[in-house]
Amino acid sequence: MVIPQSIRKELGVKPKNKFLVYGKGDTIILKKLELPDLKKEWDNIFKMMDKKELSISEKEIQEKGH
């Protein structure tokens, strides 16, 4: 399937973007997936922890992970 360049530009579609595809009858709808940047999310969490002078040790992470 080819998405016209003008639409790709307008929607900011890049080659590796993922889409949900819906189909009904003779209609196809593509929904661009917006996945969160997990590294950015974790960086923000750790920044908030630093501001509140909270910390978590590697040992605590390992214990909670099991």
C-alpha cells in the first residue's frame, strides 16, 4: 500500500511507523500508533525522584522484579 507523499508529510509519517488497520466492507482505515518514548518516561521519573530526594537501590529493583 502506498501513502501519498503529501499525506505522509502532513501526518509526519516515517518509514518505520506502525499502524492499526481497521476494515469494514470496502473501507480501510489506518490509525498511526503513537508509542511513548520509554527512555524519556524513565528519565522523567528519575528526575522527579531526585527532586524529592528519593532513591531506589539496584537490590530493591531486583527484589521487586521477582
